[in-house]
Amino acid sequence: MSRVFLDEFDLVEPEIFLGVGSGNPPQQVARTITTLDDALSGKKVGGLIVLGDTNSAMAAALTASKLRIPLAHVEAGCRSFDLTMQEELNRRLISQCAALNFTPTENCNLNLVREGFADSRIIFTGHPILEVVKGVQKRIRANRTCTRLGVEPDHYIFATLHREENVDNRERLRSLVTSLAKVDSRIVFPIHPRTRRRLREFKLERFIHERNFITTPPMPYVDTLGLIKNAACVITDSGGVQQEAMMLGTPTLTARRTTEWIETVLMGANILVGTSRRRIVQNSKHILRDVSKLKRKLKTLRNPFGDGRATDRIARAVEVAFSAWSARKSEGTAYPWLPVPALAKSVELVSIRKVMQLPPYVYMVFDVNNRPRIVRAKKGVTPTIGVYGPLPLLRRFKPLL
């Protein structure tokens, strides 16, 4: 996959390529730590920047911590509150290792504040993905993938499935593919290698041979964005696709019970449908009835992922912080990057104190029928507890619902 992005965006070849490859999570983490340790040991490293919540990002964060290299985390503070997700565990560990947590949304700020992180370790920047999507808008408009696949704009659904909790569970995967087969629309379905293996292993391939499916291998990034933009609806379990669909103004049904991008749900651009056949089919029908109206409405929404200047803010913050840490390291301090006094002020960034004036407005729960619910704080009242997780826990706190 890395070669696809290097070629598509004409990126500079990396000086060091770890070549970790695939494998189960412990193997990936172990190989990343050992190869990165070999690559960095004995070198003068001013700092390490990691993005996202992958196994490699978490392994890099642990390696930096053990080598006493200051770490900055881009896309910090995202929380789904589902600890069965590998990504949720990864992002929490990375936050703890990071000297600087660059947050993409206001809610991500609040998550870190609630977890007790010092102001000096949180900087609200927005998300760089907004700049990536804006940067390829012309290429998206000129994209001809719809024509090549024989589908008309706003007359098909774009679907992606790859999450471990969905595709490695036979019943969940069966529910998802049979739901897609019952939707009254063409389904463009780029199949992730992991998903294809499971479809074959669980003997579910016959469902994606229904006449409404158009299956393809994973696609180049701009082709994918073009299909998202022109779709009537997106059905996905991907966090990134949820973001991109909102930026491109396409309604989304998320095949999960929780999401780290809860802003998209609160703003009405995204609906959590889990793996329920009824919810997937009913919500698809609702969207397909009036695609144009829904898309016009989505265009009026404020983008929660910032103003498109995240990269500049991150670069300035890193320059200021890493220079300050390097100067202090010469004084013999073991961990000169903790704390970083008044960093947010020195680079003229939004103060976390301004964000803290907002109430903790998102509490994601399930009701007794296993339906996701959003509980909003009442004006002037801050809830004292939020409940996240499976039904047995919720039933203990049923009065809160």
C-alpha cells in the first residue's frame, strides 16, 4: 500500500523503510519496535512524529519512549470507548507516550482533558486530512471511475469493510454482506484482502455475486474519493472514510456501534447502524429516496475537522518545541520535553482553556435494545458520569438512560 501512495502523490522516497509487512498484531508490533530501534539507535534524533492509531504508530511511540526521544502524536484524542478495538488501545497508549498531542477536533481536546492531560501537552490543530482532500479536489472532479465501473452519480452505494471485529466474525460479516445484497441499489464494493480471505473462509462469497454488487480490488486514493463523492450513500466501518464522506458531502452509515468521529453523528452526516440488517436496509432506503436534498443539507454543515491549516500549526509547534527541548537537553535534563511551559501561547494556537468552556457534550451509550444513543448534556448542566460499552454494563446504569 505504501508504494501506491508514494506514486499517486509523487512523494519523496523514504530514507529508511522498515519493511515490517503483515502479520498478527503482536508480530507487527514486535518487528516494528526492533527494526525502528536498529534504525534510530546511535543517531541524533530531535524527535519523532506519528500519525493515527495503527499498530506501527503505537510501536513507534513505545520505541521513542524507551529511547528517550520526544514524541508528537498527530490525530490525538480520538476515542470510541470500545476497548475491544485494537485502534482504541493503540491511540490511548500513544497519547501517554506523547509529549505533544495534536488534536483534530474540539471533542478530541475534551477527551484528553477528561483523562487528565496537562494543557502543555494538548494543541488543537484540526486534521491534516482536510488539506489532503482539498488538495485533490480537481482530480476528484475529473475522475472517471464511475464511468469505468458503469454507475451513475447518486445512483449507487459505496461500501468498505475491513475492521477485525466485523470481518473476523462470521455472523457479523454474514449480516453485513446479506444486508448489502438486500439494498435496492448498485453496490460498489472494493474488497480489502483481509475481507476477501474471510469471505472465502466463511463460504460467504456467493452473497457478493448478487447482480447489484460491483466488486473491485482496493483502489487508488483519488479513485476512492471520487467514488465517495459521487455515491448516494457510503456504508463503511472505516474511520477515515467517515471523515472523507463528510468532507465530500455524502451521507454515511457506519457499520459499528461506536465511532471516534462522533461529531459526524451529532451533525447528522453519519448514522451508527452496527451490523443490523434492518437498520442498514431501512436507513439506505431513506437516503436513496431523497439523495439530492440530503446532500444539499450536508453542504451547509460546519466542517468539524478544522480550517485546513493543521499542517502549518503542527510544523510551527514542532519547530518551537523540538528546538526548546534540544537546548534544554544540553543542560543534562533526562526528559527535557516534560513539561513544555506556555507552548500554545508561543506559537499562537487556540488555547485549550477556551475549549474547556464547552460542556462534555458527548456520551455514547446503547439502550436495552442494543441501539446506539447519543446523550447530550443539558445547557448549564455537566453530567457526572458517562457510560460506554456493552449491554451488561449499561443495565447496571439503566436509570441514567
